Amino acid sequence: MIKYIDPVKKLIGIFEKGHPDIEAQVDFVTGIDHKKFLGETCFADDGKIYVQVSINQTMIQIVDILAHELAHVGAGPAADHGEKWQLEYDELNRRFNEEMEKEIEMEGVASE
């Protein structure tokens, strides 16, 4: 049996707990111009939110880029990279790291 903690699923779950009323479409893509950016959040005129994250990165980078983009989703379209965005990003990362540490500790205890 292979046990695996999916960091992307974990991060999205943490975001959803903090923002249960926000809906967004997250896609992992190959067609992003890496010289300009590695992820993108689009707030469409119809109210829908779209997030794209480049998959041409390491897993750690993908999780961080997704956290960056989800912070945009949580902070809203007017936040840019200002204080509200930074608070969202920092909190998301803090909660992600806490939950991952708990998962790893539980796995360590279970495997002993």
C-alpha cells in the first residue's frame, strides 16, 4: 500500500474552509508564458473566478504558486499584491504548514 498526502488537495481544502462561499475553477496548464508569470487569476465580468497554475514546476513551486493565486481569490480583485492579499497568502501558508506537519506526525506515529 502506498500512502500519500496530496499537498494540492490539502491546500485547496484549507482555502475552502476559510472561504466556503467562494467558487473558483482551478486548472493546471502547460501553456503559460513562464517569462511573465507562473500562475494567473482572472475575475470574469460574469462573476466567475478562474485560476491557472503552470505544471512545468516542482511540486513545491506548484503548491506555492497555487497559494499565491488562491490568496488573490480570497482577497478579491481590487487587492492586487497589497496588504489584504499578503494577509491571505500568509494565513493560507501558515495553516497549510500546520496541517501538513500534523499529517506527517500522524503518519510517523502510525508507521512506528
